[in-house]
Amino acid sequence: MKTSNIKLAAILLVVMTIGFSFTTVNKITIKGSDTMVILAQKWAEVYMSKNPTTAIQVTGGGSGVGLSALINGSTDIATSSRPLKQSELEKIKGRYGTLGVEIACAKDGITIYLNKANGVSELTLKQLSDIYSGKITNWNQVGGANANIKLYGRENSSGTYVYFKDNVIKKDYALTCQSLPGTAAIVNAVKKDKNGIGYGGAAFDSGVKDCKVKKDANSPALVATEETIRNKTYPITRYLYMYLATRPTGETKKFIDWVLSAEGQKITSQVGYFPVK
């Protein structure tokens, strides 16, 4: 009799364990933008604390990497700091028969990082273009010390790399620009190099000087703040996106709805980015 009871208890335990594993865990994978990693991780952390039956995995690698993963079906959500390219859109359409789903989930002001010892405090968009294309090579050409400018930037799989090239430089990067694997690496490089300059998301600017940016020589010099982002006066303002292959359903939809809610957007501000509205 005792043996039968033990066997019955063991069977019930197995059934309960299997049932629990199938009914209580909803998995969501998010992959892509390094700019958005700290934001997506914070969203995931808070959401999972409120929804313990949901497991959200967040990884970076760059916007291009995330969008490739979305196209090949290895992630539910791709995070991107740039809009979809036409070639990516065509691949999504070819595989899924859709145009994909674009969700603007936050705003960012691409920040220009300078070493705190650098005497330069503001630059125009034209000067930034000339610096990163290699036309301006010495800080004394923009009012600074007589020293060669050291350029730091992202790798070409980065959405920030693409956005900065298309909207600020508007030509090819100088061959002297050193590509680094992530915004944190750029910030660390500029911290150590008094002649360095870098760019990246507003949330990463700890330990460096934020260079004020001017649309042109006659415009005010501004840094990215909630006010300058909201009124669109900061010259390098962009949206941050989530992309899906098809319209979200189930737990994925619940998560995205929460991200866009007042609570989710408050976290956006806490991390160092800006609400989408």
C-alpha cells in the first residue's frame, strides 16, 4: 500500500511539473540595438517582476544583427536605432508576406562625447561632418588646442553608425575613424583620450563632456534634454524602434502595450532616453 502511494505521489509530481512548465512560462526574445540594450533590459526586468510567468531574453549585437535575426525567425522582437532598410523590408516581405510592424518606442538625441579636458564645447553639424569625414583633422580648426583629432565610432552593423553617416556626415567616414563594438566602448575610449571624440545614445554619457550641437553657425548650441527632444530643437534627434515580422499577439502584445504605457515610458526617462510622445 505504501509503495503504491509513493508511486502515485511521484506520478502526480511529474504531471504537476510538466503542467507548470507548459502553462506558466511565456518566452519573449529581444535582440538588436546596443544603444537600446540597457533600456530593453530594464523594461524586461520590471515587466517580469510584475508578470512572473513571462521570461524575456534581451541581447545586443547591433541593429543590423537584430533585424537579421528577425528575418530568419530567431527573435520575436528586433530593436533598432534606425529605420528598416529597403533590402530588409523586401526580405521580411519575401519570408512572411508582410511589410513588418514598426513600433517607435522611445526617442534619443545622439550625443557627441568629448573628453572633459577638451577646450571645445560646441560644434555645428557641418563641423561634425567635416571632422568625421576627415576634412577637419586638428582641434585648432574648431577653436581648440593644436592637437590631432582622434575619431571613435561604431561598427557598420550598428544602427547608430548608419544614422550618423546618413544624417550628419552625409558621406563616407574617414579611414582614421576607429570602430568600436558598442557605445560604452566609445565612451571609455574618449574618457582616456583628451583628443578623442565619439557619438552615441544619450544614456551612455557618464564620465565624458556632452558637446553642444548647433544646426548651423547662427543656431543655438544645445544638448539633448527632454525639452529639446520634445520641441525638436536638438539637431540630432531620432526614434528608437521595435520591429516584428507580424502583428504582435498574446504576451508579446501585452509587453509592447506596457512599454508604450505611462509606466513603461517613465522607465525610458529613468534610463536616460526620452518618451516617444
